[in-house]
Amino acid sequence: MTRWKVPRRIRQAIADRPAAARDVLLWAVVAAPLAYPRVTPPHSWRSLSLLAAVLLVVAVAVAVSRHRPLAALVLVVLGSLADGNFVFAIPVFSYLTGRRSATAGPAAVAFALIAAGGTALNLGLLGTGAATWFLLASVLLFAGVFPWLVGRHRRQQQELAEAGRRHAAALVREERGVAERIRLRERARIAQEMHDSLGHDLSLIALRAAALEVAADLDPRHRAAAGELRASVGAATERLHEIIGLLREEGGRSPTRPSDEGVDDLVEGAREAGMTVRLEMAPGATELPALAGYAAHRVVREALTNAARYAPGAPVDVRLARTGDRVEVAVVNAPPAAAPLPGPPSHGSGLLALAERVRLAGGTLDAGPRDGGGFAVRARLPLSATPDARPGDEPERPAAAPGPVPERPADAERRLRDARRRVRRSLLVALGAPAGLGLVLSLVYYPMATAGTVLDRETFEGMRLGATRAELPGLPRRQLDRPAGVDRAGCEYYTDGNFPLAQPTWRLCFVAGRLTSKERINQ
């Protein structure tokens, strides 16, 4: 039975369904105040055509607002030139512009161009009054700039939440990294324990089996069993090396001392296994500090293990001497009397680990063949650890291969602080910018509206009814526009300079060029 696969376009449409539903809802909310005046009777072809055009413009704005929010905002602002009801859509698309735009520069430039273009259009081409210009500028400020700042603040709040999640994720990764390092160190410790203890014991077992195999008075059947035992020990040693390779952490630090046995115990065990070992320990060399004692123990054990494997039958000299603040350890074996015991080839990991152990103890290791034959291992160890070689130190690791690096907790913390600072700053801007811009707008509008129209109270009180215009002292050179809804011929209107609107305050009415009435119309 074949499995039917959903086409990719259908899967994408299903995934985008919530976004599409939100866009349809947005279109309905924005289009409602625009469409309502045109769906009420009486209907005409012109009103229906305008309704279709309005709905189309809103649909285009909603469609492009998800990826080009600033273009959608400019579209509805231009639509307000043809239909004033588009003013209801400006706050919505201004908020979406702040919410969906990554940077603030393009929107700020767009608002500046809209303000400059509107000023030139209204004051220059259309010749509207200063009051109309002030009203339109206030609409742009509070219906355009303020919602954009709120949307910008909301976006930065989301970035703050995302920075918090990334910070938490970085902390989790750091905790996991600590646990992983602990696990790897434990693996390295287990590998080192196996190499030091089991490897040494297996070498001694192989040495004893080889001695039985070459014994002259042994039954052939027992000699064959001894040979099989030696081969099995060799195979077990190889398996042990493979397991150590899996467990060992590259560059891992050495563990603490695994047992309480001393150098004399190691030598005694080697003698019981059939090795010829001579021990020379100077007075004071038996009681060493923990770090130097463990390193000396490691040097002797590794050297005896190598001598048992690669120089069977050769005598071995072990010497510990204390000179000043150092202890010298030397393990020297004579040339082998027979070929090395059969077994896996040497990988040199034992001497490498031994050299690292000695380095961590602050000492130096020299291991290699002697001029006259044989092999020598010599170590010089300080009796106290130096500050540069403490037991917990690790060697420098090689640089990691280039690639994506997970964010560190410190970087995530800095990103979180920056996000919090941006949120606080955007909140202050969202609250303070409209007030500051409104103040600037008022300072620009007020001189334009009041120039040559201010009549102070003292001058108004001193005006005498029945006087001609020429007899009225301090009469302003120009008057304000007649207030809306007032139809009184022969009257002039002036302001007392009220800030910031400069509304009409005084009304002076003239008949045949003489003042017939004066009154205050704005309390």
C-alpha cells in the first residue's frame, strides 16, 4: 500500500493558517470604520465604487504589512488624502510598523518626510490655516508616532523575553558541560586505574606463564596449558588497551593515588612473579609527600611493567635517592636475555601518561634505551608542588575546529542586560517622545497662529464703545478666523495669547466703522 504524501504547498498553507486568520481579522477591524459610511443608504454607484477601492487598499495594506510594514503605513497615510476615515487605520499600522520592524531608522525618516510633505501641502499648496495644520500635525503625532513607539517597545519586550530564554538555555548548557566534563574525567580516571593496576598485574601473570612454559621438568600437557595461559593474558592485555582507548579523555588529568602500596611492595610483587629486581632506597626516601610519593610509585610500576613485557629475564635496578628538595627515581633494566613476550605492540601511551603525571607533580622524566643496551627510566620530582604544577592542573587542549560556537553564559547575560536596557529606553521614549514632540509642535504653531492677533486685557478694557477704528489704541494688525458655527457679520476676533492653541478670546463688532459691542467669548 503506497503512502500518500501531502504536497508541500498544501502543508505550507496549513502551517500559515493562523497567520492568515489573523490577517483577515485585522482587515475586518480596519475596514469597518471605513466601510460603514458607504454601506448605509442611500446607495449609489459612486459610493459603491469608492467602497470597493477602500476595501482593496486596506486589503493590500494588510497583505504587505507582515513583510513590509512601513510600506503599509505609508499606503494608509496616502489614503487619508482621499478619505479622512483612513485616520482610524493609521494607529493600527503604525503599531505594526514598530512591532515588526527590526530598526527604527526607516520609520523615523518616513515620519519626517510625511510631516514635511504635509506641511508643504497644507500651508503652501492648499492654503489651510495654522489651526488646521496644527490639528493634522497632532493627528500624525498621536495617531502615528505614538503607536509606533508603543509597537517598538513591545518588540523590544519580546527581544528581552527571547534573551532571557537564551540566557536560561546557556546556563543549562553550561550545567550539562560541567556534568560532561565530570563524566569524562571519571572515564579518564577509570582508564588510568585499569592501565596502572590491571596492566601491571597482567604483565606479571604473563611473565609467570612464560616461565612455566620454558620449565624443563614440566609435563608437555602443562607446558601447552601455560602457553595458552600466556596467549590468553596477551589477548586480555590487548582488549584492555582497546577499552582504555575508549575511556581515556584526550589530555585528561591523572587521578589520585589508587592504592596504599609503596615502592617496596611493587618490587616484592615483581620478585614473586620471577623478576630479578634490586631495590636501593636512601634514608628519607620512603616517606615522601603525597604528590611526590604517588609520582614515584607510578614511575616504578610503569618501568617494572615494561621490563616484564619487553625484557623478560633481565635484572632490574630500582633506586630512590633524596637530594635536597628533590627525590630521584631510577629504574634501569639490563639487555633482555630473551625476546619480548608475545603480545600486542606497544603504543607508548603508558610512558606518555607517566610523563604527564610527572609534569603535573612539577618534575621531569627521561626514558629511553641505554648506550650499552637495556632501558632506563629516570624521574626528578620536587618534594612540594610548585604553583605552576598543582595536581589539579590540566594540560592545554588543542583549539577546537571552526564551527558554530554555542553562546556562553557570560555572552547570554550581556545580551540579556542589553535587552533590558533597550526595553527601559524604549519605554522612556514611548512616554516622553510624544510629549516632547507635542511641546515642539506647540512652540512652532503658537508663533504662527498668534503673530499680529494678540489683544491684551488692559487694551481691551480701555476700548470705548462708539469709537472709530482709528480711535482704538493697540488694535492688532490682523484678526483670527471666525470660530466654526458662528455667523455674525461685522465682527472681528482676537486672542489674548493663550498657549498653545491661541483660540479666539475677544470679539469686537463694528457698524459703519464704529465699535458697537465688545465681549469675551472664551473663558
